[in-house]
Amino acid sequence: MLADGPTAAGRHLVIEDPDGDHRLWLRAAPRAPVAIVLPLDDDFELRLGAAARLFRRLRGLNGGPMPPRLAVTRFQRLRLTLLLNVFDHLGGGASKREIARDLIYPGLEPASAAEWKASAERRRTQRLCDEAKAMVAAGYRRLLRGR
């Protein structure tokens, strides 16, 4: 068990697994055997695979590989981390120029306002800011579904 913490919404658990940790939310402390409820929707097979991994892990075995749709590459993980950092900086009041200097182009030399306005660095920073906002607004749901 990597983490076990109560929250206002229930109890959150993180169960360690070499092939990918399991994150669970329990509405209340179980007083009876726990059930896994899987809605019959477009994501049923994905959820079924995750439930089977959890069941194997709870029996003391490795859960097995993550479903391919949920496996995140190193590049994807780095990009998602960057986007979350960009979003956090935006929320903290940082300018796009500060975001570029601190996160995207560390050590970026100061440029005049005109040079910055015409730069490829400014355009890329703007695209990343837009992508970060879109991901937080709704795109994270696609991530959770492996899309």
C-alpha cells in the first residue's frame, strides 16, 4: 500500500503494483465484502481489464500489464507534467513570458518586447498554454479513458 487517506468524499487508496499502481476510491469504510461495480458503457472493457488487474493484485500476484489504452509513455508523461505545470503557473498569475523562461525554455535570454512578440518561442508557449487550459477543462477525461 503506497497511500491510504480519508477525504471528505471517502477513502482514497494507492496500491503498489510493478506494472502500474492501482488507485481506488471507497465511499465509506467497508463493513462487508467490497464489490466492484462496472457500468455497461463504452468503457466497460477498459474498466474490466483494470478490475481484473486489481483482483490479481489483491490475491498477492502482479496485476499484469496496464491495458494498452492506459499505458503512458515516458514522452507522454513528460508532456502531461509540463502542461500541468504551465496551468499551475497560469493560475499563479505568471505571464506567458515567465512561463517560457521558467518551464519551456529554461535560461531564455531576455528579449525586447518586439522580438518576443515575433518569436517562435512565444507562439509555442501560447499553444502550450491553450492546450493546458483545454486539458484541465475537459481533456483529462479523455486521459482517464485512455484516449
